[in-house]
Amino acid sequence: MCDRDSLFFRALSDKTRRNILKLLKNKGELSVKEIVEYFSMTQPTISHHLNVLKEAGLVRFDRKGKEICYCCDCMTVRECCKEFFEKLISYPDESEL
């Protein structure tokens, strides 16, 4: 698996991060403060999760004054899933290893 795959699956391995992605997909662009309102977690914890998602390329962000707003990058999510399953399908079966 390439590094992009590792970042993608690491980001999606956590339920909170998956829920943040769902929230951003459904609500659109939200500030960290607005995202925190949906979770019983501190702002630093949510910021950590957002950084993991950002590192994997699953969210886009924009600075608006003192706030940073995030949105789900659905195209990257689709691309990563497509690439992974294409690799999986083309992976040799056990007899070819």
C-alpha cells in the first residue's frame, strides 16, 4: 500500500473522524467552533482529528479571519476508494505470489 492509502485508512479508522466527515458532507463548510458543538469533545481534540483528516486530504480548509473553516473533500474520498479497490482487484491471487 502506498503512503496515501495509509493516510486515508488511518484517517477513516477512527469513528469520530468518520462522523466529522459525515457532518461536513451534510452541513457543508463549518468552523472548528461549529464542529465542536456537535461532539462532546474539547476543541483541541477536534482540531487533532481535523489535522489527521487534512493530512489525508479528506478535508479542505480556508482561513476566514481568525477562524479556520473545513469542508469534506468528497472527490478525494471517492478517488482514494476507487484507487484502493482497483489495486485490490488487480492484486495477484495466492497462486501467483
